Amino acid sequence: MRLLIRPAFYRFVCLLLLVTVRWIPAWADTINISPNYPIQLAEYGQLEYLLDPAGHLTFAEVEHSPGFQKLQKQIPNFGLTKDAIWLRFTVKNNTQQPELMFNITYPILDLIDLYYPGPDNRYEVIPGGELRPFKKRPVVHQNFVYNISIPNGTAQTFYVRIQSRETILVPIYIGTSREIYSKLYNDDLLLSIYIGIILVMIFYNIFIFSSVRDWSYFYYIIYIACVGLTQLCLHGFGYRFFWHENLYITEQSVLWAGALSGISVLVFVQSFLHVREKAPWAYRIMNLFVIVYSSTIVLSLLGYFSIAYALIDFLAITGVSFILLFAIMQAVKHSRTAKIFVLAWTVFILAIICFVLKDVGIIPYNIFTSHIIVIGSAIEVILLSFALADKINTFKAEKEASQAIALEISKENEQLVREQNIILEAKVQERTEELQNSNRDLNVALTNLKDTQTRLVEKEKMASLGQLTAGIAHEINNPINFVTSNIKPLKLDIADLQALLNRYDGLAGKADIPGELKSIEQFKREIDIDYIHEEISSLIKGIEDGAARTAEIVKGLRTFSRLDESDVKSIDIHEGLDSTLVLLRNAIPPNVNIIKDYAELPKVECYAGKINQVFMNIFSNALNAIKSKKEQHDESITITTRQEGQTVIIRIRDTGIGMSEEVQQKIFDPFFTTKDVGEGTGLGLSIVFSIIEKHKGKIIVNSTPGQGAEFIIYLPLNITNHQS
């Protein structure tokens, strides 16, 4: 929160106040440390500064440079600058101690080097800064603390070189070790108290949030955490205790904390002041601020620190002004939460103004003014917590008001209910009579529907029977034609053989035996006796094949129908599949291949005739789907059987036209059909579904338009023991 407001607002106020302090006269050049003044803040004319824009001046060049100017502010404050800053000051030790201490209380400076006179008055340097190893500091503290040796009664001149990407603010305290350590202790104590307040507020609001579930508390918790994190970064606590070994986090932490503080305050204000509901235009502007704040984190990660700091400065001035203006507008409209918010922010902004006045010398720099932002931030956090706590009273009042309104409405409703009950009772009686009449009509319609359904089922069975009979007649006709067509040539061949035998029988009464034999041989050549033998064998074989095929068809028909097995029997599923294919042989086009992938299966308990009817209907649908394809190629019906535990799985997959998802959802519904009007009843697959349910199995279909369909049948091995 401090970074959100302080740098830009700070410099803005500085510009207004700088003119007012030009008249302050320079103090003595030498800083005198004595028992009466054991600690002093280096200020005004006691400090001289030199700007090094390129940052390349050597100490020797700086030491003899005539460009040093006396500081006209209470403490050095150079804002955001890329220049290297050189400070020069002289300290005289009038105490009884041979050593004094030097303390810069602004811990986020990147590089700070102290040049002090060593033996033979040659200057030596102690490198320091946030970007230098923490463990090499002379005093382990977040501030830059050095021991400086100045013999009693003598004065020595010191130089400090500073470079930083953050605002360059250099409060320098010089004094005895006791006083410096006492100041360090007081600074740490004050910041620790602040952190304690922040933690108490966080846990307090977590408890409230868990009770009331108001998201304003959640966003406030995030806001408090970000404010506390910002102060930890600005006062060096985070660097000292957590990430001083990580240079990357050290470089990024101040920017991250500032951006997160800005984002969190915007989100909190949106929720706390109900910006989205009361002023959508302001809500959109605040969202834009959040987006731009987020971009500063990206810029920081990419290494554009100067742009990121400048952007945060701009956002701080415009964002704070916009939020405060909006809160004042809401307070004018008698918003209690807005009034408390304006009060809390006014306290904090006054703290910022005091901090700036301290830096330009209008008010003195002391432990109170140097920590005024921390104090103001703590007061702001507490006031906003009170405002959030006051929302509980608001919730309670709203609840009581809503309960009173609900009670009044309940009484009115009770009266309305009594009046309506009388009307409703009359209407219920009237409606009951209508329902009874409708029920009688529905019973008549249901009876008619059942009769119609029975006739349709019989029609479907007769249609299947007719299709089956036509197929069987065609199948039997082929082998019978084979037999009948072979009988006539067989009779002719037998007649020729009888004629030949009659000639041999007539030899007994003939005198010219050799001549008769010669005539017989001539007759044998005429009838081609060898061909007759071959033809007779071929004709007899043809008759045998026709008879065998006829027997096979009859056997398949008997297996399919199972007329003598109306009860549950254990059957061979493969035998039922094969017998069904035999009866459908006539309906299978020449370009359709039947592919069988049978596994070894035990016998299955089922109603054999009904299961065969299932196979017949599915095969018929598959053949119709293949015949419906506009372009016919090498098509196939693949039959796969497997056993999984106590279940037999039969898959029948075709390469037909397939089905859409919508059709798949309806194919087992009674009377649903995709055929043209008059070509089907839509009961085939409905009958299949009911048969599979009767067997306590299940059937599913997988299909994609243009890629065929697959029916998967699951049948239990033991229907009598299976639990559905």
C-alpha cells in the first residue's frame, strides 16, 4: 500500500513544498557528536551532494570535484533517477568513545558504498546495498549500519556513493553505538508491532469471513496481506529474514509488492463499495487499472524496472485520486461504508503528507514522522476492519426487516389461501369428474390400442414368417430343381443301357455272332457308352447333392423354429446363428461376405426359438442396411462370440449405412422405423429388446452414419440363476 501511493504522491507534494523551504539557512558543515547530542540526523547544510549521470566517476575525481552542492532539504531525497549520487559530510567526535556508528535507515537502496579515511588518510571503501551479499555487512541488519573510527576530538570527512532503481532517499543517522542500536531496536519494535496488527487483522477477518461468508472480508484479507508484504519489503524485513540469499527476488520484490498492493486495493474497493452494482462505469475503469497494474509485474519480470516504476507512479496518483473521488461520491449519497472508507483513506493520505513534510523539512524527522506511513497504514487497516465489522450489524438489521416483511406477507398469504381453498375445492370436484370421464375414455382407448398392438405384432410375425417361407421355398426349390432336371437325362441314359443289354440278350438266337458283336460295338459307339457311364455318375451325384441340401434346409428350419422346445433349454449359440444364416441364404447378396469369429462357448440356457428370432431380426436389419447403400462394394457381416465370466457376448457388425445418434436412441422403441410408409411396422427391434430383457440380458448398439452398425448382445449362461 505504501508503494501504491507514496513515491508519486510524495514527489507531487515535494514539488509544491520545495519552494517554501528555500529560505531555510544552511547549518554548520560539521556534524558534531557529543555527550549532549549522542545521535544526530545529517541534514541541510551538513550534507553536500554531487550528481554523476554516467555513473563512471572515480573516487579520486569525486574527491577533488568542485561540483558538490549543499543539500537544501532536511534529508537527501532524489526521487527516481538513474544518476549515481555522491554525498559528502564531515563528522567530529566530541565523545569519549573512539568509534561512532553510521546508519542509513532506507534499506531498499540497490548499491551504497561508504568511503572512509583509513591509515595514512587513504580512503577505503565498504561496499553495501540490497544487491550485495547480506552476510558481508558489518552489522547484520536490514538498514545499512557501519562502524566508523574517529579519534576523540577530531573530525573526518566521509563519502557515500548511491545507485538504485527505487526512489533514492538517504536518511543518515550518526551517533554512538548505544544510541544507534537503540534506534535500530525502536525501529524494529515499531515495525514488529505493525506486523502484529496486520496479522491480528488477518486472522480476525478470516474468522469473520468463515462466519458470514461475505466475500468483502476475503478480499480485505488479501488486501491486508499485500499491504503488510509491501511494508515488509520497503522496510527490509523480508530481505533480512527471508530472501536475502535470492538476488532475483530481492530485485523484484518491491515492484511485485507494489503491484499486488494496487491490485488488491482495487479488488477490495470493488467489493466493499459494491462498485459493480452501483456504478458499472467505475467498475470497468477499476478493472482497467487492475490490468495495467498486472502489466507492471510483466515489465518487472522482463527487466524493464524504470518503466515499471514510472507506470506504478502514474497508477498511484490516478488510481488513488479516482478511488477517493468515487468513495466521496458514494459518501455524499449517505453510504455508511463509503463514509468510513473515506475517513480511513483520509487518515492514510494525511500520513503520506506528514511523511513528505518531514522530508522537505517543514516538520522534524524523528521516529514518529519517519514511521508515519506505517502508523497511518495500521490506523487505516483498523478503521476498515471496523467498517467491515459494522456490516454484520447491517446484515442483522436487513435480516430483521426481511423477517418482518416476510411475516406480514405470510399473514396476507394465509388469508388468500383460505379464500382460495373454497374456490379450489369446487374446482377440484369439477376437475375430478372430468378426470373420471377422461379415465373411462382412456381405458377404452387403451383397450383399442392393445388390440391394435396385438394385431401389429401378429402382422410383424406374419411378415417375418412370409419372408422366411419365401426364403425357404426358394432355397428348397434350387436343390429340387437340381434333382428334377437330372431325372430326364438319367432316364434317357438308362434307356440306352437297356437297349444295349437287349442286344446282348438277343445274341443267343443268332448264327452270326461275330457280326452281331460288331453291330453291338457299332451301337456302343453310336450311344457313346463311356460318356453315358460318366453322365450317369454325375447325374446321380447331383441328385444326392440336391437331396443333401434339402435335408440341410429342413434341419436348419427345425433348429431355427425349435417347435419341440418351448421351455428353457441349454443350446449351442453357434448352431442357432448358423441355422438362421441357412434360412437367410437366399436374401444374402453375392457381394456380402459372412465372417465368423466364433470362440469356444458352453451351452447357454435360453428360449431357443426366441433367441433365433433375435438373430433373424438383426441379420435382416443388417442386410437391409447394406442393400440401402448407394454404392455397393465388398460388404460383410461379421459375427463374433466371446465369453466373459458367466456371460456370453455376441457381436453382429455390418458395413451398412449406419445410424445417427438420434436414430440410435429410438431404434428399440415400438413402431419406430426408418423405412418408407407401408414397408415396416417398427416392431422388429422392439421384439428383439423384449426377448433379451426376458432373458435377463442386455443389448446395445454402436453406429456411425456411413460406417455401419454393431449390435452387442449380452446373455447370461444360466437364466434361472441370474439376478437382474
